[in-house]
Amino acid sequence: MATITIPHVVNPHRRRLLGVAAMAIAAAQLATIGSAAAQSGKVPAIKPGTNTSFPSLKQIDAGVLNVGYAEAGPSDGPVVFLLHGWPYDIHSFVDVAPLLASQGYRVIVPYVRGCGATRFLTHSTMRNGQDAAVAADMIALMDALKIQKAIFGGFDWGGRTADIVAALWPERCKALVSVSGYVLASQEFNKMPLPPKAEYQWWYQYYFATERGVLGYEKYRQDFNKLIWQTASPQWDFDDATFDRTAASCSNPDYVAIVIHNYRWRLGLAAGEAKYNDIERRLAAGPVITVPTITMEGDANGAPHADPEAYRKKFAGDYEHRLITGGVGHNLPQEAPQAFAQAVIDVAGS
């Protein structure tokens, strides 16, 4: 396995997939990107938090949802879907999106079901947070936007969704950037107990399994989410304004229902929907991902994650793993946007 360590505190060097040669990253600000930089495929240096919002949001009916999403870059550029996790939102990519747009990519950053501006079209639709449903949402969104194929990048729930699309719909996925690697799972897989230290890291899913947990999350969701941010990224010195921008997304009326169902479903404590049974059956087999892939990990990720060697054999195409140093935690795209954007560009050219 090719593993490259990229320091976050220094401008990350561009690496070609499966290569070890490096080229210096330009130290230009995003506003002064020239055509030469755009043609070189080098992501300019950017301080995390440079951007605080997306210019505008769009809405489109897709499957069972009306999806809220941000879009950046030329409409005819190669498409990149950037998928956020929990308890995060599209602001995890607020610096990544303009970096990629400056390189000619069309960037789509959707709110996951139950979050932000995304809404269910009918009251009768099950508020289902199972992995297959969330992944099917992305295929429906691609169809609604008339996008046949795209690069996918994500972390946390978004990393799992991106992995599912790459594994089960490779004809729709050109390449993949996945934080924490191969994070596909199934109810059958989740029946297996973990060592006590690993189980301890998942304490919140056991809390959500109780009615006390549901009531507690309803009442204290902001404090709860901030605690997750702090434990998952213990060295990320985010300010209140950064957290508050994302915290607004959990005012979605279905937010708590989707979060609770997702974690209960994982433990087999809540049923999914029969229409996703075939997807779940295929996921239970642990499918290999064949599209070109770069996996990434922050050196200070406080969330549960596997060692890269544990999932290396799950990637059969061109592959590289990158360790981003400098105290980077679980929310890697927001903490190290330059490194994440560079990975997207590098894997796109593989």
C-alpha cells in the first residue's frame, strides 16, 4: 500500500496516485488564482475558515426528497459530489468547494436527509436513516440533476455513502476520496461485538438506543453535537461562529428522527424498508471497490476508525492512502481543506 504523509501545517505537496514525487504547492490566495495555477492542477494554499458560507443554495426534487444543495464551479465541468457526515453539514466543504471550482470542477454539496434545507416530499415517507436509503438518495439526486457520472468525496456518514455508491454503482462513480477508508457495514456486521475500548468510542449509539437518549438529544442536541465535535477533533480550535453555522442545520424537523433511526438501525433495534433489502444484501457481502481511490486520515482523529492496513484489500483499483498530520481530526475537509481538495484533483487524474 502506498501511504503518503502530508503535513497540514505546511502546504501539502501534490502526489500522483501511487507515485511518490512531489511538487511544491503555490502559496497564492484563492482570490488571486491565475490560469497557470488552474492548469497545473495544484491547489493553492488556503487558511481553513477563509470562507464562511456558500453564495446560494439550490433545491430540487429527487426521489423521496426535496434536496437542498450548494453548487460551485462551471456547469460543464467534471462533477464532484462532496458528502458530509453527522453532526456536521455542508459547511464542512465551505473551503473545499471554491478550491475545486477554481480548477474547473462543478461541485455539488447536498444536505443529507433530515439536515438543513433537505425535506421529505410527503409526511407518509418513513424517516429512515439506514445507510442504503442515504446512498439511494445520492443516485436519485444524480438522476434529477441529469448527471451520469461523478467523483465522490466524503467523511463520516458521507464517507460511507460515497463508498456505497463506488461499490454498488461503479458506473456512476469516476473516482473516490474517502476519509477513514472503507466504512461500509451492515446489520449483520454490526452484530459482532468490539473490544471494550472500541465500544466505548461508540457510547452515543447506546445512548440513542434508549428513550432517555431520544429525549436528551431533542433537548440538548446543540450541546451534544458540540461535544462530538470536540471529542472527534480534539485539536481543532473551532470558534462559536463556525459551530453555529452548522448547528442551524439541526433545526430541520426530521433531524432527530433520522439520527436516532440511523444508529438504532445499525444495532438492529429499528427496522429499515424492504425496498432497500437488495442493497443491504450486497453490502453485507463486503463488496470490493474498484474505482480509483484515495483514502485519508487525520493524525488526530478522535472518532472510531480502522487502521488503513485493515481495509487496504477492499480497494482493487488504483489506490493511495494519505495521512494528514498537524492535529487534523475527524472533520478533515473543514480542518484541512487544501489537502482534501488536492486529493480530489489527484484521484480525478488517475
